Amino acid sequence: MDRVIVDTDTAADDTQALVLALRSDRLMVEGVTIVAGNVAFDAQVENAKHTLQVLDRTDVPIHEGAERPLLKEWSHATDVHGEGGLGGGAVPETGVDSADEDAVEFILETVRASPGEVSLLCIGPLTNVALAAAREPDLDELVDEVWVMGGAVDHPGNVTPAAEFNFWVDPDAAKRVLGDLSVHLVDWGVTLRDGVLGRDAVDRARALETPAADLFGTVVEPALAYAREQHGIDGAPQPDGLAAACMIAPEIRESVREVALAVDEREGLTRGFSLADESGTLDRSADARVIEAVDREAFADLFLAALAGDPPETALD
């Protein structure tokens, strides 16, 4: 069982990544760290706690982290997720306490105590991880794997034609993390190709009579509306769930490209642009593994298994 810390800006699709990770028998979630991203910070914290309550996993600690990007002004994605992040304006009031330890300190303490044994699943802006890298020059050696949902490699972004939301919100952090750490990247392009739950899968999920499926039924509506209006897709993109599934189940990864990656942190048209260097311009080793294709039917099966209350990987048996 692989140990993992989930770093999240908890809104709709983040909750589903947490469902997959916490249901899996292949992962042991050591803690959840919160980073500024999708919606107001306090709402993100409560959304994460609410997800743990739904799954009866409030034993997993919540650590609050960076409440704004490193240098840029913070822009939310409330137009996609609703003001509260779970499809509307309401924010859960869980009564669950956050851990005393700051997110960055928790990440560093955990990986230093167990070098090479703990991975990071990063499904929000990379501010917390960048701060950890700044404080620990050997972070790349201390972590096992770093999985990142972010960027738009060889594909238009979802905030601007150049950039995906997580990289656009804190491009300075993304630049640092991709420059300092070896990562597995699940980007917006592969999400639109292989990480969309079609209408049939959405209907099957809604028909499941479990608390996790009820949560999904609540949060999926904005994703359906966004995909229909912005992309003409009859389905629900699940970028964070796809990243979690690819981490859990190597079997569903169909194509992986090793490449050096860089992010443009400058303000302007190319803010947050993720460059895959094929020509050696960066003078760096190809230390990123970009997931370029995923078995979409297997992903949907994993997703539905987790919502049904089973370890998602059992769908591959």
C-alpha cells in the first residue's frame, strides 16, 4: 500500500479524487492539505472535511496551507464550481477541527521521517509544494512520486488558450515545482479526451444508493453545464479524479511521454503556459512523465466502483 498526501483546493471534482484515493486499497492517505484555488479558502477546508465525513474517514487529518498564490492575485473558479465549490453557494458546517500543523510543515515532516516512502497527489495550484521545495532542497529525493493535475500540454487551456486553471492561478509555484521535482502530469488535454464521464456513466452513478454517490449527484451539475456550454460535450470532465485514478491504477495508462516541462510565470497572454521541450532548449533531462492517453472505459469503471463503496481497482479484476 502506497502512502500519499493529497494536496487540494477542494471543490466539486476534488471531492471525487478524494473518494477514489480514500476508497483505494492501494493507497493510504496520510493527510489532506489545503491550498488556495477554486473557491474561498475556508470553503475549501469545509468541503474537504465534508467529503471525509461522507466517507466516514474523519480520522484523516486536514492541514491548512497557503491562503493565496506565491506572487499573483488570487482568482477563483466560482463561475465553474459555484460560490461554495460544491455546486451552489452553501458551504458545509462540519464542526471538524483542522490539524494544528501547517500544510507545508506537515508535508516536510512526513517525507523527512520516511524518505522515499510518501507520494504527493497534487490536484490544485502548486503553492504548498513550491513552498515545501523552497524550504527543502532535497524534496525530490525525499518524496516517492509527485502526481500533478495541471497544465495544458499541446492543448488549449480552460482559463485562456495558453493555460489551465491550476497553473494559471499560481504559475510561479508551477514553474518551481516542475523545475525542481520529477512529476507525473495529468493535464487538461487528456482530461477532455479520456477523463469525461459520459451521460450514461453519470446516470449510473446517480442511481447508486450510497453517500458518496449522493455527493457526486450534488456536485456534478456544474461540470455538466460547463462541459455543455464551453466544449459541446454531454458529460462531466473529472480532471482531479483522472489524476487520482492514474496514480492508483497504472493499468489504465495507455500512453506516457517523458519530456522536460517548464511553465511561463509572466503576466500576459502566456501566463501559466506549460511548455513540453522536445528540442533541448531547457537543457534539462526529460524528468516529467505526461499521461497522454488513458483507457476511458476503465476510468469510468474505477470511478463508479469507488462511488459504490468498493476499492476502485476492483473494477479491473
